[in-house]
Amino acid sequence: MKQFELLLFSAAIATLLPSLPTTAAGAPRVEDIVRKANCAAYYQGEDGRAEVSMRITDAQGRERRRELTVLRRDDGPDRGGNGCKVQKYYVYLRRPADLKNTVFMAWKQPAGSDERWLYLPALDVVKRIAASDKRTSFVGSDFYYEDITGRDITADRHKLERTTEQYHVLKSTPRPDERVEFAYYRVWIHRDSLIPVKVEYYRANDDLYRVYEAQKVETIQGHPTVVQSRMRDLDSGDQTVLHFKRVKYDIGLPASIFTERYLRQAPAQYLR
């Protein structure tokens, strides 16, 4: 994990973040680690905007690129006491030309059923994305739809396996009613920033097949923010790298953007 020690700041950020409650034995409660890590990864500020460059590379070294803009807005209040609000995403593809004006929109419902839409401009069709499709490829990349907006923390059972000088290491197993392709995943959460910096996905028999890494983290408007990440598919040898640019928080995005009306009529003033 040396690469993350070089990329992630430690002592300075610790003074900005509240400490985690501990058990009688002195170890932090796993529920608090998961909740705070989820907030650090997906809930910084009340809303946000970022430009994203996506580079998809196959096992032969051939590359495909995507350019997109991500808008995000949180709608309160916190539901269920886990630090999560209803959250809405609007993802607009700018490049390549054959995907231009494609829009992905999601409404995340904490401990509930998420709703997702995909607008396909070539067909002028709005498609609802079924819950069963949330763990399928997002615009041909190695990231899934669920990776873009985050997984419901109540969908899995979490266990704190160990705590090192730098990381909390958790093992998460899907609940019996969850229909997913993995048997469990293991996540490394940076102790100071609480950013998940690595996730390994396993099938049955401890078969590792997919790895996420936060490769670069910066502090933006006081928020630890992943500005470069990578997802690797170990079966195919493919990988996707995301670069986040012009990240801004608390810009006052109106709720009206995150409606079906704007799937066909992109809000240009917020995408420039």
C-alpha cells in the first residue's frame, strides 16, 4: 500500500475530521467507519460539479476515451440516521461524438430502491435502468452504474477485519436478498481522510476479479476528494482510469435539473 501512503495526506487532515466512536475494547465501531467513509466518498458539500475524463484500455493496449460532466445534489433531511440523504446525479456525456448528449440520471434513496434513467439521443429514447442492471458497465467502461453513484451501505453486512497505522480494512458481504455478482468485497479506508482508497471484489472461493483504486486525492474547498481513480477487470485485463477536473462544491444547483425534462434538454449553463 506504499503508493497510497505517498498520495494521501495524514496528520494534517486528522485535525479537520471528528474522531470515530469506539467500542469498549477501544476499536472504532464498524458502522461508524462505513457511514463516515460513505459520506467522505459521496456526500461532500450539499451539491457538486466535476468534469471527468475517462480512459478505457483493453488488454492489447487499445484506448477509448470519454469526456463527461457530473452534477450532484443532496436533498435532506438525513434518513435513517446514517448520514445519507436522498441524492440525485446528472451525468452528461460530451465526447466521443457518437455518445454526445447521452445522459445518465440517478435518484439514490438511502435504504430504499434507487431510480436510474438513461437518455439515448440517437434514438431519442429515455430508458429506465432496472435494479438488476445497476452492476453492469457504465458507457462501456470497467465502472458499473452503481460505482458512479455509490452502493447503499445497508445492502451489505460489514466486518472490521483489522486496523493498521494507515487504514481500516473491512470485509463486506451482501445480504441474502441482494442479487449481485460478488460474494464479498474488501475495502481499505484511509484512517485520517476516511476515503476508501482500495476495494477488491471476490467471487466464491476467494476468486479476486475486480479492483478499484483511488490513485490521487486532493483537498478541495476543505473536502478530501478523489481526483484520479482506476477500476481493473482482472478477467479481461481491461482497465478504466477517471480524471476529475474543475471540481466545485456548494454551487447552488437547482432541483429542477434532476428531472426527466432535462434528460432531453441539457442545462447548458451548468455544464459549461
